[in-house]
Amino acid sequence: MPTRKRVRFHHSWFGAVLAEGIMAVVVSSLVLSMLPGFYVAYVKLWQRETGKLGAAQRADFALERMKDDVRNARRAILSSDGRTLALTLPLRTYDASLNRAVNALDAQGQLVDGDSVHYYFVQDPHSTGSTGGALYRRVVHADGTEEEPRLLAEHIHPELNPVDSGGTPAPLFACDSVLRTVAVTVTAAEPRPSSSTFAVRHLEPKCRACGESLVRVPTAEHAEGEVQCSQCGTECRPTAEIVTYQTRRMLRNQ
């Protein structure tokens, strides 16, 4: 009788271990089968968020760099296409009593013209056939000397700026001479990284489905327009994340 009990106990223990082993194999198989899905979902999320961050940084940096120049400018001159902005700043001189630079005044107590700062857009600076381009800043000092142009931001797409009631994209730069304000609209595109190499693919923002160009189309919900495919319409899957920043600054000096 005792021997039979020990045999029964032995079989019960072996069955429990076997069941646990089978369960572990099943759970491991399920986990391993789900890992590729989690990986793909994570990569897509990573691509989208890094793309948005990159585009936002491009647009935000360009606007922040212009902020002080616009606010301190005496005059603003725009090109006819709104893609070049020339700002005239007051002349600055060193005041020993204040131990800092101040605006220079003429005999009548008026401000004197100083440096001229130029912001301008260059389409397709690398000659790759891109519809986008780059924003540059160039300074011409009061004595006539010029600094080398400095790159502010790349992957800028004015053709994707918010549109007006007629469907025309807003210019990069606009000026209100009455209110003495300068409006800046920057649309930046960040190409999505490759899911296989995590490397940025320098692609033109297009529809991933058909390869056609993107456009802004006014809708009932968004009068300024939504980015869509010129062929697929709302069924658009862009190859890039697109962010638009707008700001308006007042010229403080006269």
C-alpha cells in the first residue's frame, strides 16, 4: 500500500512538471510570435515622433533666430514673391559710461541706420530637383563689409504653407506697413527614417502610395488647408512629417 502511494505521488509530480513545461513553451511561442509586431509598431512610432520633432526644430529654430532682428529693425523690405526679407537695424555704438552698446543718434536725436540683415529662401540648393529649399541669413555691416551667409534651416517647403481663400499658399514673409509688423510662415518637412537602417532618407515629401506631390487643400474643418496627395486626396501617406509655424513680430524702432 505505501509503495502504491509513492508511485501515485511520483506520477502526479511528473504530470505537473510536464504541464508547466508545455505551458512555458506555449507562452514563449506566443511572446516570440508577438515580438515582430511590437517591434514594427515601435519603429513606426519612433519614426513618426522623431520626424515631427525634427520638423518642429527646423521651423522653430528659424523663427527664433529672426525674432530679435525683426523686433529691433527700423525698416523691413520684402521681395515681390515674399521669399526674401531685408531688415535695417539701428547703428550700435559703445557707451563707456554705461559700459554697453547702445543705439547711435544723429544731431537731431534720430536713429542712424546700421547693419542690414537679409533672410532669403533658396530652392533646391543642392540641385537635386527638390521643390523644397533652405533658409539663409546674411549680414551686411554699416561699413559695407559682408558676412558669409549662414544656413538657418533645410527642408523648407513654402508651397505647403497654409492657403488663403483662393487656395494660394501664404508667403514666407509678409509685412504690414501700417501696423509695422512682419509675419513669418515656415513649413518644414522631415523625411521619415528607414525602418531597416534607422538612417534618414533624403526624400522629397510625396505620397508613399503613388509617389505624387503633396498639396494643401482647403476643407470645411480646416480653412487653411490640409496636406493631401494631388492624386490620392485624403488617402495620403506622406513620406515625411510636416510642421508649420507662424509668427508675427512688431518693428520697435523707427
